[in-house]
Amino acid sequence: MGCMDQPADPNDRLRIGLLENPVEHLVIVPQAGERNMRDEAFWNERVRKGWLHLDNSGPGYLYDRKQCVLLNWLQTHLATDPNVTAFAESVLAAEGTALETVTRAVCEAALEEIDDKVELTRIVTAGLNIPPRRVQLQTFDKATGSFTYRPL
């Protein structure tokens, strides 16, 4: 996933780039679980830390709270520990009704499309008000060892 041409908002390129890893893991991790290759302890800890450090951002890092909350909530669905899920629920609820409602609605729609990375990406970017024309999908071709790009 990447940003098409030069964005009107220079932060778009970074915001879109930050979506790639979480969206990719929503598709890959459940598939790994089907093959008994899922590291539940790793994902439980990663999700817990994501919520624990919601307010942390390093120097030069674009901090978009709505995006952080939405991506954390999506990744909460990879957790299997009920304590981690309960912690995530409490932090999300503390964000306030408006952000919680939008986050839950976007995530519910996204998780219905968990097997379709393109549609999943469309739902998440729409939920973050990122215009589809700004996003391109990146696919790795194993045969050629190169990447191809196409508009969302």
C-alpha cells in the first residue's frame, strides 16, 4: 500500500504508509493460525502494548489519534487473551462515544471483509477519510522479484 503521486496534504503519504502493516496482519495472522503458525503470546502482547502506549509518539512521527485508535481496535481482534481484550475495551470506551462508535462501525465492516485485502483497505481508508484516489496497492510478484502497483 502506498500513496499515489504528491498528496495535497503532505501527511497523507505517511498516514497511508502507516496503514500497510496493520491491514496486512489482519489478513495474514488468521491464515497463519489455520496452519498452527500463529504466535498468540506475541499478538496478545503487541495488542496490549498498542493500547498501553496509545499516547506515545516519537519525534517526527505523524500522530493521528483516530487512526491509532482504529488500527489498535482492528488489531485487538488478533488477541486471544480475554484480559487484553477487556483492557482494549476499557481504553476504547475512555476515548469517548463519538470516536468509539465510528471505530466500532468501521472495524465491524472491515472484519466482514477480512479475506479481501482490497475491500478491507477501502473500508479502513474511508473510515479515516483518506480519499481512495490517494491510495495504491502494492503486490509482490514472486516470479519476477518485483513489486507492481495499482490504484485502490
